[in-house]
Amino acid sequence: MSDDSKHIDSTEKALEVGIERVRHLPHPLEKETSEKLTDIADCLNLLAKFVIDESRYARIVHSQFRKRLEKN
């Protein structure tokens, strides 16, 4: 596994941990507050997945580009 892949994986894990902390803040929380935090965590999760997927895609494109340059 390359250092780039390890970095993306560790970033993904850190984002997941942060999102789970928002989802499971200690109680007592009012129902409305809890629902808002769940909504926020859901949005953070979507953003995190997008960022990680885009990072992985960029690594693939960069790798393919580098291979093409090396052939020429």
C-alpha cells in the first residue's frame, strides 16, 4: 500500500471518528438538538465520502498520467 493510500485511509478513519462523535454525544440532549446533530452528522458523512472518493480518484488519474509520461 502506498503512502498516499495510507494517508487517504487514515484521513477517512479520522473523519468517520469525528462523525460518530457528533452522532453519539453524551445525553441528556433535547430531542430537537439530537435530531439536528444527526442531520449535521449525515451531512458531514456525505461530504467526507465525497472528499475521500475524489482523493482516491485523483490518485488514480495522477498515477495513470505519470505512467503515460514514463512511456514517452
